[in-house]
Amino acid sequence: MLKARVARPLIAARSPWLRGRVRLPGDQFAGSVVLVVAAMARGESVIEHLPDTTGMHRLIGALRQLGAVCDRHGERWHVQGLGAAGFLQPVAPLPLRGSKEDALLIGLVGLMDMKVEFSGAVANPELDPLLGALRGLGTKVEIDGGRLVLEGPRFPASPDLSLTGGGLVKAGLLLASVAVPGVSRIVAPIGPGHVERQLRGFGARVDREVSDLTETISVAGLPQLRAQAISLPSDPGLAAIPAIAALVCPHSDVTIEAVLTDPSRTGLLAVLMEMGGNIDVLNPRRLGGEDAADLVVRHSVLHGIEINAESGIDPADWPLLAVAAAFAEGDSLLRHEGEPQKLFPLLRALQAAKVSAEITNQGLLINGIGFVAGGGKVVTRLDPRLAIAFLLMGTAAAAPIEVDDSGMFEDFFPGFVPLMEGLGASLSEPAK
């Protein structure tokens, strides 16, 4: 019998300062790409700083079903790959979870001459363009309720496609191209380049040409990929969390080590700097095939800002941005296009912390006065970002802030509580 989940409330009280150096879990998507490419390589790859999340373990389980050997030794993962086209037909459905990592798994097997079944979040509109592209290349695609079946063509042709959208479609097709003889060519809008960088780092021949707003990527199929030792850079989305805490908590000085600095992934950090955040980018370097640097973040006087859809901020990150806006001087407008009721949980949380905010026909308006009274209890609705955001707010507010449940965010940010306490945050469970 399944046990009922027990909520774990947590209180954040004002801290005199936050100081120290931290190394965060590796970037989730970059880590997923490294895992998949390592499984396509010959030999044993060693991967450090892989995030310890449910999604990552689910991907590892899928790669094991395809024949790759994935073992954990302490803080490192060892992956024994099978070669670019050496995967085995899985005996059970591979799990999908409604995340962008699903596109990597589908692309990995999409053009291979075998039947692969998937279960889970198969009705994901974001996957439709990738499935459509694979269908056009000769792959049989069958969707029946909660079941997706792919059967690649007996003699696949090298993809030569122009995409109207990039992102996940491009990533999946690049992985599919590796298992096909000949040179594949994909034209897509300029976007994140994790897959092509990792393929190149493992030994594939990958060429890239940029013209205006598009990029043309050519991949030579069936390469001899060589195992690598990889240390993943820190997730920039997670890096924004201690960064925000340091910006709003007086006398703070926090260094966040080895953060991924791909411009397509650092939108939230860029907005914090635009608000006046004192964030120095130091020691730039290549780490695990990606650009990385250390971030030194100090307490700052922030100012209000208007956030448009073009800023690249995921609406899921708005609770984090709302913390900075609450402590800023001046109004901030988080423009929202769509259903305004999705803003209500964040609005109620702000009101519980005695922050002046309202929903207008343009979005969420936050009236920052450089000070947050705090107090109250925030209902998180199982949203890990909402829970973490208001714990950050509590570290600098005049009165403690309680969140009704902190148990769900360990999978989102493993080790969040001890990391923040190590910097000086005051987090505690309410008295029974």
C-alpha cells in the first residue's frame, strides 16, 4: 500500500549575512547530453557532478535497457558505451517524463533499425515536431494512448532538413544522425549547442556555419566516439538561487563555482544583473566541453524592471525573480501572455509575505520598496521554485516566512538546505 505523503513545513528567518563558496549540482540538460553521448562512445567514460535527480536516474535506467553499463562509484558515474549504432532492443518500454530529456532518448533510437516502445508522458506537444521529422525520414511512429512505438527504417538516409524551430528537435535529430551513414545536414534557428559540442568533444566530425539567425550543422555519421572524463559545470538555473539570496541579504558575499555560462541558459542571471545585481564573472574556462566561470555575488541595491516574453525567462522561474523584485526599489512588471489564474499562487504567496503586488491586464505588478516585512505562511502547491523562493525571501525579510512544504524540492535542487545553511541561512522546522 502506498503511504500518504507527509508535508514538511520549513521556516526561514533573517540572516545577518550569507558568505562562502559553493559548488552546485551539474546542469541537468548538459548532464543528460553527456550521458547519452557517453553511451554512444566506445570505452568507459567517467562523469563528475551529475545531478542526483529522479529524471537523471530515469535516463540512466533507459540507457541500461539499451545495453549501456552505467555504474556509480562515489560521486562519479562510469558509463561503458556501445558505439554509435550498437544499442540493443529494449525488452521493456523506455520511460518518458514530460521533460526535454525525452527528446534526447527519442532521437537516440529514432533512426535505428529496431522497434522501441515508450511509456509515460507520450502525449507531449513539444515532441510532435521531432516525431514528425522522424516520420518524414522513414521511421514508423505509432501513438496509442499512453504508448509510443518507434521503428526505424531498414536503410535510413542521412537527414537533410531545414527546421522552423530548433531546440529539442535539433538536439534529437543530431543524435539520430550519428547512427546513420553519410553526412547529415540540419538548418535551424540559432539555439543551445550542448549536443553538437559534446559530439565534437567525444570525437565526431561536426561542422557549424552561422548565417543571420540560423545555423547549419553537419554531422558525419557512424563516428568512432571515444570515451571521455567529464566534469559538468554547475546548473545556471540553480546558481540563480544562492545568487538571489546574496543579492537581497545585507553584507553578503558568495562565490558560486564553475557555473555554465552558455548565453541561452543564463537569462535569469542576466536579468538580475540588469536590475543592478553586483555579479562578477571570473575565471572563465572550458569545463566538460562547455563554457563555465565562477560567479561572485554581493549584496546590492536592486531596482524595478519590466520583464517581457523576449527576455527568455521561463515563467516557472518567476517566483525566484519575484523575490528580487520584492526587495528592489521601484515597480517590477512580469508580463504574462496567457491564463492570468496561473499567477494567483505567486500573488497569494507575495501577499502572505506582506509584499504589495497585483495582477493587471499586463501581468504581475510588484511594488518594491527595498524592504520586505515578511511573516505569514506560504502555500506552495508542490511547486519547488515557489517553496525555495520564499525561503530565500525569509533570509532577508524583517519577520520569518514559513512555507507549508519543503519536501518536494530535494529532487529539484539536491542538497539545498545544507548548502544554504553552510552559507549562513537560518532554516528550521516549526515547533510542534
